[in-house]
Amino acid sequence: MGEERFGEFVLVRRHGEEGVVELVLDRPKAMNAVSTEMARSVSAACSALGGDAGVRVVVVTSTHERAFCVGADLKERNSFSDADLVRQRPVARAAYTGVLELPVPTIAAVHGFALGGGFELALSCDLIVADGTAVVGLPEVSVGVIPGGGGTQLLPRRVGAARAAELIFTARRVEAEEAYRLGLVDQLVPAGEDRSAALSLAGRIAANSPVGLRAAKRALRLGQGLDLRAGLEVEDAAWRSVAFSEDRAEGVAAFAERRAPRWPSAE
């Protein structure tokens, strides 16, 4: 298992040769509150992972026992002038869009608090695995702002406009079972098992064609919000990008020969 640190607060951990990589939030003294420095590190880690052809799945995890991430560092924000806040805004945005724009499947492993920007980091992933201790929410209007890490756009895509409006307008916290019932998270596991369950899911995903996974994610993401006809054109373009690939030839051959595929794009 290889590890690489991005700044003080972000760790990238590679799991063998299977292409599963953890992006670890590692600011335990602040419950992973996203400071300017931490935002830069998340962005840098995502840039490195996005350009690495060997990465098949990214799992976002936390080293804090009671929190995934509690959102923006409000203590730091309290010291900002208006000019400071303007300068920091693109740095903060780059962290959330860095996760959102990773070209491979992404999974958030959530336990404890995932609030504000912390929940937005999870929402930026394709899938969210949560344990029974998870508490999620977007409380920004209670401190005079709005979700600014994608929450107003990503949450309604998950649960619909009215449900997202209720959650954002009330700023309420949602505990694990209700979060699962509402579709705020995709898989609910016993307390303490979010990371292992997410890594297990990542392993199942990573066994598939790297070329196919990236194309499928591209089609899913680019097709969101389009009408059906336009969405089918996006899908067709993604299909054409893989239909004549070596992975497709190997996948068909492996199926016919009743064996596990050996993906050329992974070698």
C-alpha cells in the first residue's frame, strides 16, 4: 500500500494494483473543517488522481472518529475581511469541483458529521456509503450564507427540488436512517463499517473495464439535465469511444471463454 501526502491535511492511499485509491481527509484536530490550506490540498490531490491512468475508483474517507467533515472552517472565515473572502472563494470552489470532476467513479465513506461543505464533498461523489452514526445536512442559511460547494445543484439532482428546498431552507440535520430513506445516502451499514464497505464496493467496481468505467461516468454526468434526445447523443458518443477499444475486444473474448478479463487499459 503506497501513500502520498498533499500538504498537512490530505493523504492519498493506494491499495495494491487494483486501482482503488483513498483520498483521506486528515485534519482531525478540526474535525476536517475545510480551511484554505486544506482546500488547496484536496484540489491538488484530485488533479493528480484525475491525471493518473492507473486510478480506477476513488474513495473519500476520514481519519476523525466522529466526523467525515464538518464543512468550512468558520473560525478561519471569521478572521476574513471581505477581500479575503473574495480571494478565498476560487480556492474553496476548486476543492469541491476537483472531487466532482474526477473522471473515475467516486465513493464517499461517511460516518459522524457530514455537514455543509462536508456533505457537499460527499454529494460530489457518485455514491455515498454511510454508517449508522452519520448525520448529514446543509445548514448554511442558519449562518447567513447558502451552500456554496455545489449543494443547491447536487442535492436536488439526488432527491428532487422540493425535498432539497425543505432540507436547505430548514438547515436541519438528518440522521443516518432518515438520510438513507430520503436518498441522501445510497448504502447504510453498521457503525464503524463505512470505510470497509466503501472499499469493498470500490473493489467490485474496479474489477470492470477502466475504459468502460470512465466512459460510463462521462455519459452519466454529461447527460444530467439534458432532454432525452440530447442525452442519448451523449450516450452514443461515449459508446463510440469504447466500442472499438481493446478493452471491449477483451471483454467479449473473456465472456466467450468463460474467464476473468485481463483489461489491456490496466496494463
